[in-house]
Amino acid sequence: MRLIALFALICALGACRGRVHDVSDAFHWQTELPPGSTLHLRTSTGRIEVTPVQGTTASVVGSKRWQGRNDAIHFSWVRNGNDVWVCAMTGSGGRCGRDYRDSNGHGSWLDMFSLFKRRATHMEASLAVEIPRGVQIDAGSTTGEVEIHGTRAGVGAHTLNGAITIDGAAGPIEAHSINGAVEVEVDSLGPDDEINLKTVNGPVSAKIPPSTQGAVELATVNGSVETDFPLTASGEMSGHSVRGQIGSSSRGIRLKTVNGSVELLKSSGAPEGEGPVANGSPRR
Amino acid sequence: MRCCVLALLAASLGAAPLQAQRQTEDNAFTWSGRIPSGHWIRVRNLSGDIDVTASNSDRVEVTATKRWRRSDPQSVRIEVRKSGPNDDDVVICALWNDRTDCDEHGSESHNVHNNDVSVQFRVSIPRGVKVGVSTVNGAIGVEGATSEVEASTVNGEVEASSSGGPVNASTVNGSVTARMGRFDNDEDLNFSTVNGTVVVEFTGDLDADVELSTVNGGFHTDYPVTLNGRLDPRHLRAKLGRGGRRIRLSTVNGNVELRRRG
């Protein structure tokens, strides 16, 4: 009898964990963004995908997924001059803007006393973005992949847990992850456009136009280093770390990881200096 | 009973002979002679350092100091042999018992264990004389040479410099440091060890195919090299200038450095 009661209790508790909610079009936002603008995208857990669009209208579709009764995910945006922030927020706290902060869904302190918690768990908020040419992208997630296609005015991308993939890009590129691969393909670079790619656990790969010149730094601790470009190097070097020069430009090209391979490859892009619509430094 | 045993043991220890004192015989061997410029003075040793310095005279001077604790210093004899065309080259060999032999190519030893005699050679050379020195247990230092130098040991460091060159140097346990001035020939050069760093310094521009290798260590080169493809963590091959002579710097445990002066 006791065994049956215990089994019923376990079943009840399991049922109270709540069902999974999946809303694919939870947020729609669009605005005019002239060339030279920067669109900042933020989410704490979730994927960010950016694709290019004709015209000058940028649009963001937010999707969300959570487990439990309450929907604690909402989306927010802030405009400040040419900078626009679109943020996925969880819980009641948090802030969208230059000082983005997410409360990570922490609800009332009374929740800790509730056997049947009302707050949501396993929250994910993803952003699917279309941006016009000439708008710079600054995308950041804590846990989630960042994928950026065909942006022409520079990219900043960062995540802690997840891969970063950038292709068809032009302009300066800055991409940082901790746990995840960083893979970048650049069609064209302005004369001063730098490339900075970093991760800790994962490979780093950059395909850049064959005519690119610059001061190159390739480094890993556990992994191999490969370059399609003849690097002129002197000073300290090893099979895991090298500083070298392609041509005469002092533009920095830095690819670094700790655990993983590093590759600097030639892309089939346009000649240097023909591509970017606007120059600038990616901002986090 | 135990007391008796302990007392006996103490007495026997006290009666044991003291550890043999280290003894030295300076100038156990001296040799002085003229060697024409472009010819060799070679010194072959098995146990003990060899130091070579520049001479103020036109003669090659060689002195040897013997050191020992228990073995008979007379068991090591030092011989002078002539070699090469017109006997212009000189080989000086330290020979342990009758079981070692040597010539201009090197020395051979058979069972010289339990002989603690070591010989330290000091050699001074005039300009233009080539130097070939080798030992097994001992360091080698060559300073003030103006022509070709060959230096090798097994257990010990090698530090060799010549205002001309070329220099070849090797050891197994120890570092190799070599410095060269400008020289004309295009022979291959080798600098190697197993446990230790290899540092080689050339003067001015260099036309050569260089190969640097290490297993546990890194590379340094003052000469710009062009790297392409997958970098090999253990080997660095590059063409310097127009290429030409092969220069190999290798170790297993240690860094490899290719330095440039001037």
C-alpha cells in the first residue's frame, strides 16, 4: 500500500514539472537602419542568426521555449542614436541596452518554498535577424550559437558556450567564444580592417581574401597551426604559435585558441578594399 | 651482546681508509710546435675538459693536467702523432691503458672503467690553425679561433666560437653554443645535442637551407623565415637568402636558436 502511495507521489511530482512551451514567433520588430548603424543583439540562452536583406529595414523575430507554467521570457529594444539594442530577457529584472543584464529568470524568493514551482525553467530565447547591407552587427549570447551570414559592415560576435560562424562577411571581424569553435569566412576587408578570433576550447578558422596583408598571430596550446599564406616570421616560434607578416600592412590578424587547431586559409573573395560598405570597430 | 656488535662495527668503520684525496699533476704533458695556417691541431680525450684559446705566438701550445683519486696516473699516456699531407696536421691523444687508440678521425676506447684519471687539456692556437677537439666526459670551450672548428663531447657542454669558420659542434648531454664570423666555403654545418639547448650565431646575411628540430622545446630565429602550410611543432625548415649549404640545429629536449650578429 505504502509502495503504491509513494509511486503515485513521484508521478504527481513529475507531472508538476510542467510541459514544454515553444513559441516560434513570440516577438516581431522592425525599423529603418541606415548604413553606419549598429544593431546589438543580446540573449542569455539561445541562438542568434543574422542574414542580409535588401533595402534599409532591419527586422528581428524572437522565438522562445521554456518549461513550466509561467512565461518569464520577454523581448525588449532600445535605440540610442545609430545604436539599437534588441534583447531577450528572462524574469522580471534585467536591463536592455549598452549595460545589458539578464536576471536569468530568477523569480520571487518565495518560489524556493513552493513544492510546485511556478517559475519557468530551461528557458531559451533565440533571435532571427535580417539586416540591411551597411549595418554593423554586434551579437552576444551566453549559451548559444551565433551565426552571421553576409553582413558587409563588420561583425562583433561573442558567446561563452557555443560556436560562432560568420560567412560572406566584409569589414572588421571580432569573434570570441570560450567553449565552441570560431569559423569565419571573409569576402573582403578594408585596408585597416582587423580580424580577432578567440576561443578556449575549440578550433579557430579564418578564410580571408588571398590578397590580404597584415601582421599575423596564430596561437594554440594543444593543436596544430596551418596557414595558406606564406608568413615571414622571426623571433620565438613553435609549431603551436607563430607571429608573422603577410606583405607590409600592419593590420592585425589574430587567431587564438587553447585547445584546438588554428587555420588561416585563403578565401575566394573580392580583392582587398573593395568590399565593406562602412568601416568601424565591432563593439561588444 | 648488542653493545659488542655495535662497538665492533664502529671500530671497523673507523679503521676504514679515508676517501682518497683528489690529486693533481699540472703540466703532466706539454707540447709546442708550429702548424701551418690551414692545417689541423686535433686533441682526442676521453675524460676531462678541453679548453682552446688564441695564442700570442706562432706556435701551438698544448698542456695537460691530470687529476685522479685512486687510479694510477701513469695508466694514461698522452701521445703526439702527425697526420695529413706532409705530416702538417697534429693529433694529440690521451690514451687509457692499451685499450684506447686514436687518430685524426677520432678515438676508440675499450673497457676503461674503474679508472678515475681525467685529463684537462689547454690548447692555444695561432691564427689560421684549424681546431678539432673531442672528449667523452667533459666540457669543450673554444675561444679565439680564426678558422674551422670541430668540437664534440658526450657528457658536457660545448661552447665554440671562431671569427672565421665554419664550426660544427655536438654533444648528447649538454648545451651547444656556437658563434661564427664570415667564411667562404659552402659545406654543410651540424649542431646537435639530445638534452640541452642549441644556440648558433652567424654574422651578417646567410644563404642557406636551415633545418631546426626539437621535440620538447621551441624555436627562435633572428633570420626571417617564410612559413607555409601546416606548421610542424618539431621541425622548422626554411630557405635563407638564396639557400645553399644545409645547416642543421637539432635537440630533443631544449630550445633551438638561430641568432644573427651584425
